[in-house]
Amino acid sequence: MGHRIGIVGAGVAGLHLALYLQKHGVEAVLITDREPDAYRDSRLINTVAHHHVTLERERQLGLDQWSDPALHYTYHDHVFSFPEPIRFRGDFSSPSRAVDYRLYLPALMEVFAERGGAIEYRRIEEAEIPALAARFDLLVVAAGRGPLGQLFDYRPEHSPYTQPQRRLCVGLYTGVRQPDPMNVTLSVSPGHGEMIVIPTVTFDGIATALLMENVPGGDMEGLAGLRYEDDPAAFRQAILDALETHHPTTYDRIDTARFDLAQPQDLLQGGVVPTVRRSCVTFDDGTCAIALGDVHSVVDPMMGQGANIASYAAFVLGEEIVAAEVLDERFCEKVDLRRQDRVLAAARWTNLMLQPPSEAMGRLIGTMSQNKALADDFTENFNYPERQWDRLSTPARIDAWITRMTPPELLAGAMA
Amino acid sequence: MGHRIGIVGAGVAGLHLALYLQKHGVEAVLITDREPDAYRDSRLINTVAHHHVTLERERQLGLDQWSDPALHYTYHDHVFSFPEPIRFRGDFSSPSRAVDYRLYLPALMEVFAERGGAIEYRRIEEAEIPALAARFDLLVVAAGRGPLGQLFDYRPEHSPYTQPQRRLCVGLYTGVRQPDPMNVTLSVSPGHGEMIVIPTVTFDGIATALLMENVPGGDMEGLAGLRYEDDPAAFRQAILDALETHHPTTYDRIDTARFDLAQPQDLLQGGVVPTVRRSCVTFDDGTCAIALGDVHSVVDPMMGQGANIASYAAFVLGEEIVAAEVLDERFCEKVDLRRQDRVLAAARWTNLMLQPPSEAMGRLIGTMSQNKALADDFTENFNYPERQWDRLSTPARIDAWITRMTPPELLAGAMA
């Protein structure tokens, strides 16, 4: 077709799209302000798990750098620190894997370049946007910062919050024992927050991400503002104290003598305002810009959806570009029709989980602790957020799911 | 699942859904204010062609009353009465067929009843809507008249007109010769209107529908208000005069001695305001009502899309009902996600064709007259309005389509 695609942003969305288009013979230029060498010593970017649907897309792109089974994890361990604690396991149908994006993103940039892809390293200023658009048949905006991201208006009907719902304290740590096989732990301290424990491939082997999702006003809110550099020992002790009180099964995995940030810069603190934006704008010359990844929908990291839906949407967009004759508003509409259910479901599901659980959600948690098939289904649906939303979006749907997954002789007890 | 579905309206949408649900073991109650016997002598309802995608759905429903190949037509004949007339043919991949709905609808009602389906014959008053909703897990509104249709708000972004764009004069006539095999003729008199000539199965064999789409302010506008009963001979002569001047290839098919309405009541005059409505409302008790068929989108009949998209949407809705555990707003959202592209494309394409042709559309018509494959593609897309919209929605898309379908050695001429 001879399309020429400009992709601004070299996160997972931009890179998976660039590699997809490259594989299918479509000319794509990647534009980013960060060179591969700049990632090595930078501050932690995020903590990201790739579920098996995303790993399958990596295989399609010929990315096999982290295919060693020893780097993968196979199940979720759920821990609820109720007065009577609940703990249960949910297995994936196929393993997941997390890689530090300071390793992952530059590796993919180098693959793209080695395969002949063009990368321009520069920042886009507002004044040059029209000239940039004029160079391409479609401009893909996959970097939220800067003037390009601001082109896309918020969709208030899908953006219920104006403030972060969690105060995040995210670090990569040494001294946390991994089970064999490895898992991800979802640990909940009601009223205080959640913690996601993720075995993560780093430059120096496996470290442990502690993604602490602290409720504003709860015991651990202050961790999001506690400075490591000022007093590393005090920081370590504050984290250990919080774990001992609120996330005890993780505390039990810690060798306190070895417990520390893997590197001083392996810490990220702050919060995310979940937002969904309109996804298409048309420039005066008729060229369209389409939003991808976080520019389209940014979610709280709790459910591990951001990177996975970004990669999903990148492939949908790539498939549509390869099939399209004309890259116009109708094209963007068709892309949205295909991707919106999964993208919006990830946002809605995550936003739901940021709220105190309904009675029905409480029933679901209790039933999952007794019903492995239900817990497995919940876990597998991290790959398919639209299915999760089908099951969780209302109490009636939660109860219908419980009923369907519960043997008849146990049903009376489950719904009590 | 044990769903209980109420379907208000026994047009093609309501009946295809009722028969689909019946086939799949879902309890459906059909509610209509018109008994089968009331159709026989009623005024003409419409003129409707079923394209092959709709005939395939009929086969799935076990409806084989009109499967005789002699009742079908296989191609479109296009006639443009430009100063230099253009005429060309486009073939379907599989035949189409039109049946008078005064025959078709009661026959399907009887099939539904014979197979054990429940039909309630009554009019719904506004006050009883809550009680009606309470009887069902989902209320399907497939009848636009009355208070139920008013529940669904217009979507102004998809409803560009406030007035009919054509003044319709539609009749079933005797004395029009059919070619062998039969065809549908699309005859255009620029500035004055279009006429669709449809061989139609009636109670008394094949008659010819003349669907005259007269432009307001054009020569034939008055036909939409001309009364047959007052002076049948004058009415006949007015139609013949219009055909002779504006649709001469059809005039040439007429045996003037036999030309007349097949029955005095075989005439329908008026106009349609194309509108799209929101498709889901939720009652106080939580029951949802979903719009189907003309309640969801009503189109001008020019492109023959109304019945076909109504049947399509009925099957989408039926499939989703069969698969669903809970029939709520999320359910309606998923139905819309599946059906909206085709339903909206039919509306947009039809609305486009109601406007004077763009230069690109003129190029397309000229090229189709010289390029059988292009004309066949245009014709086949009456089955797939979303594909037609992909090709026609902008001049760039029309030109891309022409380019793709034109042998390189002829391309320079086509795009001149």
C-alpha cells in the first residue's frame, strides 16, 4: 500500500507497532527523545507484567530474548488480611513474565534498528506538529507527555477520577525469596491498600518488584513520599514495618539482612489519575493522528493491564494499517471499534478494583478461596479484561459467574 | 439460561429475532397489534428486497416458502439519464428476492405460532410499560410507533436531516415486463430523483414495484401526493408520463394497456426522515429495553437496506441473548459494539446517496460503466453496507477503490 507511518513514542505501544509494521513491510519511523543508552541508569520507569497474550505477540515479532522458562511465573497468590485471613491461588493457562522496561525498551529499539528501522531522537515542539503530520500518512501518538498528547480530549464518561486513587511506592528489591515456580502475589490490607509482588527480570537477574498501592488516608500513604536517599536504613525499616503489619505473607519471604532496593534509582513514587481520551484528531492537511497506549487510556497499575492493552491495541492498529487503503477518520473509527472493548474494560475493571469491594465482590473472593476453577478463571482473565468486566461489572454478573462455576451441591453455601 | 424475552413488534426485525430465539430454545413472547388476517387487504406497507445475506438467515430459520429460483433476481441494472445516458450492470454473487410484506410477515407469524411460539395481539399503552418490562428479562422494542419507540432518544450526530430527502411514490404494478433472469433496475434522473424497479412476490405472483424517489422541487415531486382513488386513469397517465421522460428504459418495458396498480391499495406515498436512536434504556426495576430495526435506525428505502440491517441486527441480538448470562446495560453495549458498524454504515451510505453526487462519485459511476468487476463489487456490497461505506465515504476512498479495481493500462483514463 506504500503507507508511511510516524510513531511518536518508544514505549511498548510504539515499539510493538513499529516492529509489527516493519515485519509486514510498512514504512514506519519511530520518534523518541530518549536514546537506548539513556535507560541503563535512569530511575525506575514502572513495573510491568506481560501476560501470555502479550508474550504471544512478542513471539510473533521474533522477540525471544527472555523466553527462558525460569524467568516466567505461572500463578497468582491472593492474600487478604481480613481478621480471618484468606489466601488462595489462581493459575494461568500459560506463564507470564515481567522485564524491567529499562532493559526491555532499548532492547526492542535496537532490534527495530538492526532490522533496518528508522529512529529519530528528538523532542517534538508544538510548532512543528503540522510539519510532522505532513511527512506521514498517519501519525501515531504513543507518548503522553508533550504537546502531541494534549491534542486528544478527555472522555469524561470514562474518566471518573480527578485524583490518583492510590499513593504508589514502587521499588525493585533484593532479599525477597521467590517460590519455585515463581508467582505474583496480590496482597490486600483492607482500608490500607494492595501490594503486587512481581518477580522481575533486571540487568542483574531476577529482582522483586513491590508495587505498593496505598490508600490515601491509610497507614501506608506516607511511603509514597518517603525519600530513600535521605536515609536508606530508615526507608528500608519503614517498608519492612508496613509489610510486617499489612502484607505479612510477603514479610515472611524477606531476608531482612539482604533487603534493600536493588539499586538506589530503583524506586518510583507518585500516583496515576486513570483517564481515557478521544483517539483521533485530523490536522488541517487531512492527516489523522491516532492515540495509542497511555495516550489513549492510562490505568492505575494495580491490575497489570496498561502494557498489555497497549500491546494489544498496537497489534489491532498494525493489522488495520496493513489492511487499509486510506488512513482517515473512518480508518480510526474502525480501529476504535475493534480495540475499544478490551481497552475500556481494562480501565473499568481497574477502576472498580480501586473502590472498596461490594458485597458481591466479597462473595466472589470468599468463593474463589474455596473454588480453584473460579480462581483460575479470574486469573486467566488478566489476559482478557473484557471477559473480566463481563463477569465483574455488576453484582448480578458476579453472582451469575459464581453460580455457573460452583458445583450444584455447594451452591447454597457459596451464595449464603 | 432461562431468559424470558419480550419482543414488541412483528416486522422483519421482531420476527427474525423471535424465530431465532425459538430455534435456540429461548422463551420469546411476540407482542403486536396486528393479527395475520389484517394484512391481506391492507395498504402496501413497503417494498423490500432481501439480499443474499438475509436469505441465508431465512434458510437458517427454516423459512423455505419462497425458495423457488424463479422468484429471485440476480443483478442490478443501472441507468443514468444524463444527456449522454449511462447504463451498466452489476451482478450479485448470489440471488436476491423481494416478497410483499403483507404476505411475508403473517406467514412468519404463523410459522412462529405453529412451532409453539406465543403471540399477544394488543397495543401497548404508556402506563403499562413498567408492568410489561417486569414480565421479561429483556424487552426488545422493534415497533417504532407508540410510546415504547419514544423511549429511545435521537442521536443527532447520526441523524443529519429533519425532513424527508425524497418524496416517495411507491406502487406494485402490473404491465411491466420482467427480463429473464429478473433484475432490479436503479434508474436515476439527475435533479429529479431515482426509481428502483423491483420484481416482487405478491399474493398473485410476481408484480413490479416502482419505488419512485422524487427529489423535492423536481418534476416528479407531485406524484407523492397524487390520489389514485380520485382518478385512476389520470394517476396512471401521470406515472407513465414521468417514466417516459425521466426513466425511459423502464417506460420501454411497459405494456400501457395492462399498466396499473396490481390492486387499488398497492400504493404508498410519503417520505422518511432518516434517524438513528440510542439503543438501550433501563427501567426502574433494572430491566433493559433495547431498540431493534427501524426503532434503532430508519433509512430512506433507496438503497434497500432497512430490512436487511434489521434482520442482521436481529441475529446479532439473538446470538448475544443465547450466549449471555445477564441482560443488562453491559449486554446492550456488547450488542451495539457488534451491530453498530453495519447499521450505521447503511444509514451513512444511504444518506450520502440522497445528496447530489460528488465529482468522485461521478468518476465511480463512469468507471463502473466500463468496468464490470467494479460494478459487481458495488452491487455485492448491498449485502455489506460497512464495506460500501469503506469505499464511498470520502473522495479519496472512492479513488483508491477505482485504482485498485482498474487494470494499470486503463487507469490513466479512469482517473482523468
